[in-house]
Amino acid sequence: SLEPVELRRHLLGRYAWSWCTLAGIDDIEAAARGDGAASARLLAHPRYYGGHATESLAVLLALDPVETRERIADAIAAGSRSLLEAGVDDELRAAEHTARTLLETRPAATGIERLTSGYRYVPEPEAERVVLIPHLEPALPLVLAQHRSSRLIAYLATPNRSSEDRLLALGRALADPKRVEILALVGREVGTAADLVAATGLTRSTVHHHLAQLRDAGLIALEGNARAYTYISRQEASAEAAALVAEVMGTEEE
């Protein structure tokens, strides 16, 4: 039901404070109205849309506003049908219950970190509230976004893992020499993705894959907000790993 140009404003990040600062309100507004030159500048921006502007927006920006709305409406309808057919309602309700229970019994920062498998959110003056959104798409374990005065954190809702599964994740994380190298670099405060790419010679996507494995194993955390994100060592990880091994072996202290 949104007016087509208004929908394109949402799509292009007109209501996300970091996108407006990064790419400029004028270009976002002009592209929303169909200005080709403004659209080209947005697509060429190296950091806009997380560096993925072309693959994310090129098809939609080439359409006029009405066609954009029709394409997005069709996608939403198809996605809704897929969710209904997959029968994920129970899983999402369970994820909501887990989140509510955790946030009622733990400080907000701790709850966010546990739910997101290691994201330490640093509050922003622009954000009056944080909205946690569980989802079930493994390819997107963590998506950070903004809308007006809200920070949105969409995270992969995973069931509570057994001690054996957690130990397997730890073993997988440490089984790759490059991941061990990245873990050591993070321990030496080489904490940004760009610095890790430069230090390892790996592609950005490969580094992010390794970082996701290390974060899933509880060895590192992602800390920050739209101003800057940094990977840091979790000082408690070694003690947790030792306790996990003892638990699996049945040798933990009573």
C-alpha cells in the first residue's frame, strides 16, 4: 500500500542514518524518484549497502517506482508462501520465547550477545530502541540494519546445542590453519575485516567465513555499531572450552 517512491526510499536507506551519512540524502532521494545519475553514484559507492550495492540494487534501480513496488510485492508474496509451506511458525515462536526468557533474566547486552552468537552491541545515540528479529536463514547469520530511531538486529535462531555439538563447533573452528591464524591476529588486536584481509591475503568473503566460524565457536566476538565494527577475543573462551571438554568427558567437578 506504500506510495511507490516512498517504498524506494525505504529500499535505498532513506530512513537508515548510516546510509544517509555515507551515501548522502540527496542522492538517495533522487534515486528513489528514478534519477539515473544518482542511482549510478549509489551503485558505484564502495561502502554503500555493505559494498554489495550492485548485486543488491542494480535490477530494482533500473525500474521505475511503480515497477519496483510490483517486483517487491511479488517477492514478498512468494516468500510468504515459502514460509507457510515450510511450516516454520513453531520454530519462530520458540525463538521468540527463548529471546523473551533470556532478556527477562539477563542484562540486555548479555542477552543480545547470547542470542546472536557473539555480537556485542555498542549503544548508539541515534538508536532509541533495539529490535531483535529471529530468522531461519543460515546464509545470513547476522544482519544489522536501522530504521528511523531503531537499531534492527536480525539473527539466526538456533536451537540450544548439546555440549557435544558445541565441542564439535570448537573443533571445526580450530581445525583450519587460516582460522587459527586469524584467531591469533584478533588476539593481537588486528580487529577489522579490512586489516585481516590485508594481513592474511585472503578475500574479504573468505575472511568473513572464517570469522563466522570462530564467532560461532565462542572464540571471538563482533563488537561495535554503524560507526565501526571490530572483532575482539573473548577472554572467557579458554575457560569455557576447558569446562566444555571436561563436561563431555564426564570429568567436570561436582
